Amino acid sequence: MNLKKKAIFLFLSFVVGLLNPLTAFSATDPAPLPSEAQTAFQKGMIAAEQGSIDLALKYFRETQKASPFYPSVLFNLGVALAKSGKELPAIVWLHAYLASGATLEEKKSVEAELLKMEVAVEAKATDIMKQAIELAGAVRGLAQYAFAGRAA
């Protein structure tokens, strides 16, 4: 297993409960990253390993700017976003990863987690809508009360 594969596997191992560790990455990554992108990627992996997800995101974003379609970067950016509770952008990046040529085994694992995230996003959106409806009702009630007080 080369260094890049080990780094990805290590990162996944620390993201317990988020994604099942994937075992094959060789088919998805093109030529090596440029040196500045490789350094940023390695820093992102180290930050993720240390539990500094926001810092990992910073480095993965830097890497993605230098190599926009690099599969491992797309994947780790998606995982880090999901780990930080930002499911909607995580879904976008993980779909980009799938479109970049993931292997069948990788696709199965990622698609299973994408379904879970999509349901979580839908549940959050439903909760937000319920809260908005309740708040609108309360505001309407207050407005009617205030208006009734002026009319008297």
C-alpha cells in the first residue's frame, strides 16, 4: 500500500462511524499531486488524524484548489465536511468523488453513507420548516395581539 493509500485509510480509521474504511484506492488517483498540493494534502491528513477537522478542511481546500479533480482530495474533503456536521457540502464533494472514477467497492461504501447523509439533511430541513411554521404562527399571534391593542 503506497503512502497516499495509507494516509486515506488512516484518515478513514479516525472517522469512526462516518464511513466504512475503504480498502482500494489505486484505480482512482491520477499522477501524483504537485509538490505544494502534496504538502497541503499531507497536512490535511495529519490534522484529521489529530482530530483537527477544521484545520484538515483548510488544507484539503488548498489541495483541491491546486488539483481540482483529484479523487482522494475530493473524497477527504467530503469526509471532513461530513465529520464537521456540514452534510450538504459533504454530499456534493462525495458525489464529485464518485464521478471522478471510484472503484465499485468504493462506490458501494460511499453511496451507502451518502444515503444516510441525504436522509439526515432531509430530516434537518423538515425540522427547520416545522420551527419556521411555529415561529410564523407565534409572530402572527403577536402581531394580532399588538394590532388589537392599538385598535382599542
